[in-house]
Amino acid sequence: MSLYRPLGSTGLACHPLGFGCYRVADGNPTHAEALALYLERGGNLIDTSANYMDGAAEVLVGRALREVAREKVIVVTKGGYIQGRNMQLAQQRTFPEVVKYGEGIWHSIHPEFLETQVRLSAERMQVGYIDVYLLHNPEYFLDDISHRRPVQAADHDEFYRRVREAFRYLESQVAAGKIRWYGVSSNHYPLAASEATHTSVARTLAAAEEVSPNHHFRVVQLPLNLYESGGALEPNNDGQTVLEFCRGKGIGVLANRPLNAFHDNRLIRLADFVAPGAKAPGDAELQALLAPLAAHEQKLVRELGGKLMDSAGIAAALAEIVPQVKSAAHWEQAAGPHVIRPIQGWLGTCRREHAGAPGWDQWQEEFLRIINAVFEGIERHVAAGQQAVSDEVRVRLAQAGYPPSGESLSRLALNVLLGLEGLSCALVGMRRREYVEDALGAADLARVASREILARFP
């Protein structure tokens, strides 16, 4: 039996595990090696977006595609977010129907904005066509309203009108050969139909049918994991679950966040961080992780006459901050305002002061490589303290009926999803070679009673 699965009725066949590009970027050799390995091992679906790393993820995908036959890879990308460079674009032009959700985050699926996004995504990836183009979380329209007043039926009518007009534009792109199929990625597809901001695959399909009886709406994407199982269990589409409805209508389903679950207002990583019986890393391991960064900072002072950030330097600051971080989710929240933005500001000042100086370009290139490695190392360092939570998840899986297994928790969590009828592909963040090896191994496991396990978990 073939490992590959039909992506709905598109005629495309995809590997059950896709390469998710949420946190990968061009210029990071570790990410490039991981994507190359995924493709080498038979993976053939890459999921990215215009806003992932402000376009740098799409650039990385484009570089990878140069090394393989284009027709052997299914490229999925998305548009809708107005952040970073898109924010600059939106401030230069006046796009209609922009949802100004918050500072630094706007959203639009209006055809005038989508026209720029389809074009820019194709340019960044250097592709003649995009296999699947998704509207990226259009429910921002409903969420924004819900923060100001109760959502009403008329708001949903307007929401699906906007979706319909976006589909009308995407049909024109299909006709022009720019995209092959289209769909929607929505975090609200799994919600109960009674929820005020629930988005319905059934109504989305109806919007496509209003555009054309020969429409090309064939793919949806939604969160699905052990804790967030609404897509497999919630009967929110005319009495059917998302998976059931899509299976009957020939719509492919992509699952995102299969290993990152939000439960009880916290993020639970469905993975092991240390080997059984091993000790979690401590201060000595953190100092070793930061040592190359500290040495490179001193090189700036010694060879270029530069100044350290906040006089003590980034490595010293991280040595104080990291031990105070309580979880991976806490690190993600703290890193932006307390680490990344200050570094960006300091690096901008350095560029102005040292631009053109001998050795500056080389120092900066090496700094970016080191700081990326440090951030990834810190993430693993912090996450290792959560192994007790992972051990608890493993126990709950067994209680829910998963047979005894010595496989990694991530493989077990993925295997539960792979046994669900109607799921085309689970999208996994595989930013390192070892993540690729671990994730792809899940495809070789014996299938389990997935729906029953999800119904009994947690």
C-alpha cells in the first residue's frame, strides 16, 4: 500500500507528514539541511506562508526547490496577514476591508491585497505556479468584532461574502496558471457550531459553489493534536466533523500544530526533551551554549572597536534571563520584547557605526549564525525542564488506549493523527535534521484506534 495519500480530489498525492515552515528562515543552514533531508527521504509537501519569518521562509523554500524536480513537490502557501514588510506596503497603499486587529497586526483577504501576496510569494519562491494557496486565518474579521460587541448572524454573512470574493479572485489566478488549487487555513474550524466565532467548512464550500460549479476549493487547514481534537470529534458541519465532511466532499485536510497543543491557557509540547533517566541541563550547559556568543561579542570590541549591548553584552544578559524562564511558552512570550527587539536595535546601531569597516560584514554574518543557534539551543534548554509534563502525557496516552511503546512521545502523538480517516497530512516543524528523522519515523508505526484514543484523551 502506498505511503502517499490523496490531497482531497486535487489529483495530488502527499506524504502523510508535511514540512511546516512556521519558524524556518533563509540564511539558516540548519533549516536548509533539514528541508533538504525531508525531501531526500520522500517528503513532498511543504507548508509555508507570506508572514512566516516575514517572507524569509518562502525564500528558503525557493532555494530548496531549485534542487528537486518542481512537479514532485506540493507547495502550500498562504496570505492574509499584514505584518512586517506587508505592513509597510499597506501603509503605502490603501487596501480595502483591512481588519486592524492590533498594533503591528492587520489582516485582509480582499482581492486587491491578495493580488500582491500571490505575486510576492511566487517571486520569493521563484516558482511559476503555487500548488495550493490558502486564505490565512480569515476569522480575524470575526475575532475583531467579538472584542468590541457580540457577533451576530449578519457578521457571519459578511464574513462568507468576503471569503466568496477572495475565492472569485483566486479562481482568476487558477485560470491564469498562477495557482492550481485554493482553500482556507482557519484556527476556528474545530470550534463548536454554537461558538460565536466558529468558521464552517460547509459554508466555506457553499461560498466556493456560488463562485463557480467548477471551483478549485479543495484544501483546508486547521489545528489538530491530542488536546485540540475538535476537527476529528466535533460535529459542527451539518452534524459531521470537519474530517467527515471533508472526506465526503473531496476536500483535503492539513493538520497544523500536531505537536504544539494549547490546553488550560498553556502550551504543551508533545515531545520528549531528555532521554529516560537523564538529568535536565543546568547552569553549566547554559554557559557552554552561550560561550561562542560571548567570544564573538568580544571579537567586535577587540577587532572593530564596537560596544557591547547594554555594556555587559547579549550572552551575559541571556545568562541572567534564561534561568528565570519557566517554560517554552514563557520563553516565546519573553524573547520578543526582552531579547530579540533589544538585539535588533543594538545591531541596527552597530550597522550604522561600522558599515564599510573592514571585517564588519564577516562579523555580522557570523553573529547571525551564532545567535540563531543560541536561540534554538535556549529553546531546547528551557523545554528540557518540561519533561515531567511529557511523561504525564505519555501516561495519559496509555490510559486512553495507546498500546505500550518505546517510541518517542512525538512519534506517538503523530501516529494518533495519522490513523484518522480523512486527514491528508500533518504539518510538523522540522527545523533540524533530528526532528526530520524523528517525525518521518511516525509514518512507519502500526496504526492505532486513533479516534477512540482522542475521544478518551486527556
